[in-house]
Amino acid sequence: MAGIRDDVDSWRDVESGSESLEELAQMAIEEADESLTDTIRDDYDALIDRVQKMEFAVQLSGEYDERPAIISLKQGAGGVEAQDWVQMLLRMYLRWSESRGFKAAVLESTPGDETGLKSATAQIDGRYAYGYLKSERGVHRMVRLSPFDADHMRHTTFALVEVLPQPEDQDTSIDINPDDLRIDTFRAGGHGGQNVQKNDTAVRITHIPSNIVVSVQNERSQLQNRAVAMRILTARLMDIQMQEAEAERVKLKGAHVAPEWGRQVRSYVLHPYKMVKDHRSGYETADAEGVLEGGIDGLLEAFLLHSVGAVSDS
């Protein structure tokens, strides 16, 4: 109800703004007042930009699109280079979340051997966070001159991105039988202070039927880590359910092949030229630094519009 109310209020605000702008433009024409030209143009551009974003939000009508997102990143081939790439991607998503006014928190992370991260999981809280970020799922490829190579050679490395909808308390489709869980506790590694190091605060939960394993050690208490691990496990089981439903839909209608490990969905090239290209929508930009600083809206919107077109064609 709150979300729908916000939508209605936003459209009514746009309607009121357009009427006021029309009156101002009419007054300027009648009085031949050219001093208002720049103001009218700026207000018009701002109004159009807002309407386009609101129209685009209408595309996000999937079952879980309005929910917060859980985004997980894992290193691919490339050793230290891949671990640095995971950390770069995590920073990109956190900066994007900040730019949209979303709240982001790192749920768990595993430090790399020398630098970067072997894996990380973050929660992005904000309306339509999952709807926007679901397009990020797949393999992300980075090409650059490696700062970790003494010869400064060009390296290609990969990272896997998974995006899950945040489960909610009222979800009844996911029923986890406690007898299906194996829960282990152990001492957390890496940074965390003496409390983390001396006590078995880290938690590893194995869902035996699906063989899904979730480990969390970022929080300072075992209870907190267990709660976070259960949240991630529930999200992963929900994702499996969604994939099964999608597989059934593919049997009936056919669809594009889902991104898999080893098939990159996007390339980030920093050398010998600069370009970020999404291989599904065809969208590309030369502003690679801007993308890595969180400017991924163009990529997200291009993919979603491409997906809508693909569904319409099928």
C-alpha cells in the first residue's frame, strides 16, 4: 500500500508540475519575456528526466522486483587478480546503491590471499533493488594491465555475480526443515578483533538436500551470524525455486539461454582501450571508470528494455 501510494503521489506531482510549467511558458509567450527561457528549459528537462525514470519503473513488475536484493560475488580464474576484481565489483555495487539512496551492508566476505576478496555477499535495501540488479547475474570479465604483474602484462580475469531477492517473513513457499540442516561453528578468520578470534562465532550451515553451503563470520556473535546465514540460505532456495519455474516456462515458450559460469554477460576493458559492453543487450560505453564508480544505470536499463523486447518477441 505504501509503495502504491508513493507511485500515485509521484505521478500526481508530475502532473501538477507539468501544468505549472505550461502556465509559466504560456505567460512568457504572452508577455514576450525571454528572461524565463532558461528556467523553463531547465524545468522541462528535469520533468522529462523524471517522467522517463518513472515510466521505466513500470517495467519492473516481476513477482520479486520490488524487494531488496542479496548480491553475491565469487572470484573466477586469475588468483590475486580475480580477488582484486571481486573487491572492485563489490565497491561498484555499493557506490551504485549509495547513488540511489539505497542502504547497503556487507553480510559476509572472505579476504583474498594478498589483497582483494575471494567472495563477498551484500544486502541492498531499497524499493526495486532486486528488479534492477537481477540483470547483473552472470560472469563479469575484466581486461587490464595488471598492477600485480611485475612485467605489467595485460590480464583477463573473471568473477561470478549472483543476485537473489530478499526473503520476507511472510514467505510461505520456502519451508526449511531443521532436520535438513547441518550447522557447524568455528573461529572466524581474518580481521575482527580478539572476540572474533577467541570464540566460535563463525557459522557454516549446510542444507543437505540441495548441498548448499553458507558460511558467515562477519558479525561478532554466533547468533547474528546464524541469522544472516539462514537469510542467505533462504534466498538461495528461493532462487532455485525461481529457476525451476523459469525452466518450466522455457519448455512452454522458449527463452534466451541463462548466463552460466564461463559465459560472460559483460566485459570491462581498461586496456588497450576503455569500454564496458553488455553482451546481451549490446549496450556499451567508453566511460569505464564511471561504471566502476557505480554508474551502471545505463547498463541496467538497457538490459531490462532488451528483456522486455525479448519477451514480447517470444
